[in-house]
Amino acid sequence: MLASFNPILSIGLSEHNQLMRHQIRMTNLLTVICVVGTIIFSTMYWLAFQTPIAAWHNVSYAFLYAATWLLMWSGRWYIARYYLFFMFFAQQFIMSYWVFAAQSQNELLLLVSPTIVLLLFDPNERLARYGLSLTAIGLMFSIQVLPTPDPLVNLSTLNSKTIYLSVVLIFIALSVILMDFYLHDLYTLNRQARQYIQREPLAQTWNATQFYRRLSTECQSSTDKPIAILCINIDHFQHFNTQHGHSIGDQSLQFLAGLLHRHLPRDALLSRTHADQFLVMLKENDCADAPKWAVKCYHAIAETPFTFHGGAHAFTASIGIVQHFSGNGQAIELIDQACQAMTEAKQAGGNQCVCQLSQMTASQAV
């Protein structure tokens, strides 16, 4: 449902960081809620209470709220937030003071102030959060102590109070939906941030830091879990990259990463650690079959040409394998040994695999 509001939520989003984009989306969505809520209340004044003056006065705020989008569109996002906040509480103060009697339950309209402040201002803006919250409290207090004129809407009967409170509760329900959207948007933002710091953005594999961390965890968790490391280096990639340009080279790396994903077991951990080099971690049952998986990978690379605008190219790969079956494994040593095995495969002509037992496993066997 909220996806249908994306054109509105995207007003003013261009060229901002993720956190600011989140705040802009919240400001746009809150403006939608204010416009919709204002129209609902105006309809209630006109149809339920037969007070067209109050209805027309209130509906004018819908147009004032819409001015928020003009500010957003022009890039004045910082001003738009304050404008929306003051318009909201000015509306609640004026309508409560002029339209309703002071003894009515108009406080319900102002209970959403924490939600408004939370959505519009991030935690670092403490002055805005506390200052504007105190302003809202001052408005609530003023409504109760200032002398009020004769109200346009009389809530003296049970029926009128029921209608009024029903509409207020609808508006509060909208604010709850808004808060849910806020939390969901924050969760999405946090998930994207975690992926950004854990993933290699070009090939969409794990990055080197995350690969080393995961491998270290596996090595330390148990001495009985077999682990295999594959070091896959694309033969003559630098020459291809220089000949065809970095854009084609980047596309080929994305192609190769996808190819490896399709020909490795589901639980394999794949990481691009250098321009033309990938590391793979295979655990437990897949460790014994590491040579088989390596052969599948280099056959797939050699037999599946990369096509691009202007031609096609069949890559080959040199793969080094180290298998660690028991004993205390060290992540950096396993990676180094796999890289050494890859170097041997490359020196032997490339397009082949070299498999070794880890030095820890071999020394334990001796």
C-alpha cells in the first residue's frame, strides 16, 4: 500500500546520504498523513457537526501542509521540517482554541507530539527535539488556561463526543501506522548499512575483512571441523582489463562472481579479495570434495565465455586448494597456503588446480 506513495515520498531525495534520505521520506509521509487527517476532520465538521466555517478554516491547512512539498522540491529540506512541525501544532492550537470548548478532549490531538518530533528530527538534533517538545507542551497548557471564545463545535452531547473521538482515534491510528513505517524504514536502512560494510560492492561477494573474520571464527570454534580454502585467480585478467577498459573489466568480474556462485555449494563463502582473485571457504562435508568443486569452477570459467559489446572472451583460472581436516587452524596461514598453491598452478601454465593439505594437518599426521 505504501509503495503507491513512493512518488510523493521521493520528493527531494536526490543526492543525499542514506540517513538523510530516511528523514526526507519520513517528512514526506508525515505531510501525507497531515493532509489526509485534515481532510477527514474537515469532512467531519461539515457533515457531522454542520459547521462549514470550521470546515473551510480547517481545510485551508491542507494547502498549507502541501507547501512542505514545495520546500522539499526546492531542496530546502531543513526548513521544511520546522515548517511542518509549526504548521501541525499551530493547527491543533487554533482549532482547539477557536473551534472546540476548552473542556473537550482536544489533548488527544497533541499526544502525537513525541511521534512528530521523533520522525522529523534525528537523535543528534537534541536542541530541536527538546525545544520543540517543550513548545508542544506549552501549547497544551495554553489551551487550558487562556480564555476561550464560544466554540463553533459543541461537544456537549454523547453522540457528538463519540463522533469526534472516533475521528481522533482514526488520526492516532494513522500516526501508529506512520511509526511502524518509520521503524521498518530504519530496519531497512540498518540492513543496507550492514550489507555495505560486509559485501564487496562490485562483485556482490563478501569482502576480504568479513571473509577473514568468518574464517577465523570457524578455525577457533572447533579443532575437529574440516575446512578447505580455494584461492581462484583469473589468468591474464590484467591484460584483458587493459585491452578492453575498466568498464568491461568490471562487468566481467560480476559475470565471473555469478558463475562461481552457481557452481559452488550453497554453504560456500565466496569473497573477492583482489582485482582478479577470489577466496572460497568450504566447510565440513564440502571440504573433502574441495578438489571436485574446484574442477567444476575452472571448467565452468573456461567453457562459459563472457560476452560483451564488441566481442566475447573465454577466461581461464588457476586455483589453489588447501584442506584442513584437524588440529588448530590459523586463518592467515590457511589463506597464505592456498595462495601459494594457486601460484604453483599459475606457474605450471594456468587453467588447473593444485591441492595441498594444510601444514597443520600434515604436521599432525607426521
